[in-house]
Amino acid sequence: MPKLKVLDVFQRFFRSGKVGGLLLLICVGISLAIANTGSSEVFAGFLKTEAGFGPVEYSILTWVNDGLMAIFFLLVGLEIKRELISGELSSLKSATLPVIAALGGMLVPSLIYIIFNAGSETSGGWGIPMATDIAFALAIIAILGKNIPTSLKIFLAALAIVDDLGAILVIAVFYTKQIHFEYLAMALGVVIVLALMNYFKVKSLIFYILPGILLWYMIHHSGIHATIAGVLLALTIPTKGNADSSPLEKLEHTLTFPVNYVIMPIFALANTNITFKKEMLAGLVSPLGLGIILGLFVGKTIGVSLFSWMAVRLKWANLPTGAGWKHIIGLGMIAGIGFTMSIFITTLSFDDESNILEAKLAILVASVIAGIAGYFYLKNIRTPISETT
């Protein structure tokens, strides 16, 4: 019996989402340790090593950021489609609050960043503080457990999904440097074939995955970031709404483990290798550093809270069941954990290595502040809070 109880506890812990967050933290720690030891140059050289063959020979870092992250965005796309069809975003009433809150959580941080960086060489990084890291944010919520209403967890998941959709659109529209229309036309042709298979109710996933690989190649060469291929593929995968047996739900279930426990940790390992130098501390109070830190922590908190308040005040939406304004403020803090998505947008925003390292350090600091502050703020909400405005 004791062994079974230990196994049950482990299984519950593993399913809770805490493990994914823990693995990310471990990989961040390992990456930072490597970057600040004598192994840093060896690791950097490893990431530059070419892998593949012929037309698909890229550096390992490119495979991580363009290849593995395309699978991550495929999962995000599947989640977005499921939520739009049968989840929290499936009706106007249920979708209004997380959509408006996410909009505030994108606009206010970007505005703060622009205020600090307008007209400078770092002005192009305005998309960095827009992002919320789903894995870390939901891991913090999972750790809080019964300290917060269940409805708040659903609200955060929906908000993070809308936030990711916004980040995807920003990447596609604003972080595309040069478009090769011949590849884009071929990519469109692949999408049309995928859509037709959906229309004619082709259910076998292999008939979507194989063209999806071709779609990735075409998008990668078109100038639009290759990860967008994952989202486009996801939108063509058929689903039956609430049916667990549909191709979309099967693929989502299949990808959840490798994305959360393999792909995201590898991304963190490859992209948080920041070599700390004394002069980098000054970067935290530079326009770039302040724009990111204040954008993520202050901007997300204000944006999510203010826009949620306006939506409820104007009677466009209601607060999540059992939640009050202190919960929404705490949730806004946790939404300031930008980490994975923010680092990803950083790699698209700058070419200068010093700007990239400065931005990564600022993202790391801001995410730590947001996670700790949000956790303790929500944990210390003891009494029920009125849902009235």
C-alpha cells in the first residue's frame, strides 16, 4: 500500500504540470552554469555545428529554434483551435474576458518598452515583453493548487493561448525581414491541399504530417519564420469538438509529453546560455533592460488588470467564478513570466550579440520577479473576495 500511495503521489505530481516547469528551471540552471565556466566556448561551438543533409543542413541552434519550436507552435496551434471550437474561446461570452485581458497584456508592455526605446537601435524589440510563457505560468498556478479558484487556472490558460496567438501574428507580420514569394506560393499550395483533406474528412494523421514537413521547408525558405508552419498545419487538423478520438485531440495528446518534457527544456538549454559580465548589470537599467523588465512585470500586471476591469465595468464579461480583483492582479503578475517566448522573439529582434545577451538577462530577471511576486501574492489571498465591481 505505501508503494502504491507513493506511485499515486508521483503520478499526480507528474500530471500537474509542475514537472515541466521544474525541468525548465533545471535546464536554465545548467545552461547558465555552462555559459559561465570553461565549457562555454565548447558549448557555443556545439550549437553552431551543422547537422542534416543537402538543402536541410543547418546549425544545431537553428534546428532547435526553427525545427523543434515549430513542433511547439504546432501544439500551441492545436490548443488554440480546440479552444476556439469547444473550449474557453468557443463562445463570445466565455472568450471576451481572456481575449481583452490578453490584449491589455500585450499592448501595455509594448507601450512601456517603446517609451524607453523609441528611436534607438533597440526599438525593434517591442514584441519581447508581449509574451507569456505558458509552461512556467501554468506551473506556478499548479503549485498554488487549492489556494486559488479552479476557474482562475482556466482563465490563465485561455489568456496565455490568446497571448501566444498574438505573438504568432506579431512574428509573422513584424519580424519577417524578406519574403520570397515563390516559396510562399508553394507553401500556400500545401495549405490548400491540407485544407482539402480536412474538407473531405481525411482522418489519418500521416497524410497531414508529411505535407506538414514540406510546408515547414517552404515557410522556412519564404522569409517568414518557420515556426508559423506549425500553426498553419494545426489549423488544418480535423476535430470533432469534444470528441477525444478526433485527429486533433490524438495529435495534441501525442505532442504534449515531448513538447513539455523534451523540446522546451532543450530550447531553454540552448538559449539561456548567458555569460555574466559586470558590465551586463548596467544593462538592466539601460533603456533595453528597463523596457523589458518594466514591460513584463509592471506592464503585464497593469495591462491584464486594467483591461479586465474595463471589460467587467462595461458589462462585456464577468470575472471567473470565485475570483476577485486581487486574483486578477496576481494573475497579471504571473503573466509577466515571458521567458521562452520572450527569448524567442529576442532572437528575431536583434542581430547584435550584446543586445541579445542584455535582453536575455533582463527577461530572466523580469520572469523571476514576476513568478515569485505572483506566487506569494496569490498564496496570501486568504479570504473569499466579492465578485462585484
